[in-house]
Amino acid sequence: MQEVTDHLDYGLQIVFIGFNPSLRSGEVGHHYANPRNNFWRILHQSGLTPRLYDPSEDQDLLKLGYGFTNIVARPTRGVEDISREEYREGREILEAKLKTYRPQIACFVGKGVYTELTRRKKVAWGFQQDSYVEGIHEFVAPSSSGLVRMPMDEIVAIYRQLRDFISPDQE
């Protein structure tokens, strides 16, 4: 199965970073394409996007200043299918991408993604005190997976902090 293409560019406000693409994302070639994944609904409900986007439009979010990548590029059924070696290699690649593109904010979609990169044991939701990659605001958001047990309104409220940071004049 093919990797899902990153959508990265210079000058982005936010780069969303996941563990790795789902099998469905790998099949269709778009980020967060599993119908049970709430990513696109969360972005819209939090006010980060002006409308509900479809996964097939993921590249269009570059125009909004948003990019996409993963710590591991290979699509899998679940994170348990990712090897330690893939994580080790993925950490190096992801760190290089962040240092190259230097987005204003690196948003980690799930605490596990952030702890995999940084090797930090405990992290809180939201902006992190000490950046792992200097000069980039790091934000830890709940996973958008349909398996997450956190109520949707709580997840959306955390993502809304991103919206408030980049667009403080919005209500």
C-alpha cells in the first residue's frame, strides 16, 4: 500500500501530525479518510475551517495555512502494527521536516504522537511549555480517532485553543 503524500510548505500556520495513515487513507491517498475518524468534523466545529472539508480536499487546506504529515508514513490497521525501528526512523524524518518547513505550530493529533517524538513521559493537552523543536509552538490535541472515549465537545474545545491562537479576534 502506498504512503499518503505529505502536504507541507513553508510559512504554514499549523502542521497536523498523526501517528500514521489508516488503511483507508492509504487506499484513497488522503489524510484522515477513515469515515469513523472525526478529524474533519473537529476542524470545522472548532472554527479552524470555514466549512466541513472532505478528506479528498486535504491538499486544499494548504491555502488555509495548514499542512499534514505523520511520524510514520506507512499505512497500518493500527498503531500496534508500527515497529520500534519505524518509530526511530520516523522521529528523525519528522524532526527534519519540522526544522526545514518551520510551521508556526506543530499540532500533534494524539498524546502518543508527541511522546513518540519527544520521548517525554507526561504531557498535557494544549501548548507545551518547552518546545522540542526550537522556535515552533507545539500543541498536543486529542486523537481524532472514532475510538477515543473523550466527549466530542471536550475535544473540540481543545482544538478551539488553536483557532484562538491563530485568529484571536474570532468568537
